[in-house]
Amino acid sequence: MAGPRQLYRRADDWARGLSRLRYALFTGAVVTASVLAVGVAPGASTTVQAVTMGVVMAALYYAGDVNAEDG
């Protein structure tokens, strides 16, 4: 069984291999799901806020190109 560090490295390598657009869309989807999950806990309706946050984060990650090689 792989340890937490090895699992993290594997996931990180996978994410770094994604194209700029796919990485931004993946980040937006994770943010949207996370905000929805946190909003469900207190019973609040956070659908609009979650989608808005996901779209904004995807746009920022696409514009910032966080996986670009420095050099």
C-alpha cells in the first residue's frame, strides 16, 4: 500500500501533466464541489456562490498559468 506522501506525489504529477485549460477546469470543479460540501453542512443553499467561486478560480488559474515552467 502506498503511503500518503507517495499518493500526494502521484496526484501532483498527474495534475502537473494536465494542459492549462484542463488544470483550470479541474481546479474550478474541485472548488465548486468543496464550497457545496461546506455549504451543505449547516444546511445553507450555496449553489450560486459555489458555482461563482468555481468559475472565478478556474479563470484565475487559467490566466495565471500556475503550471508554467519558470525559466
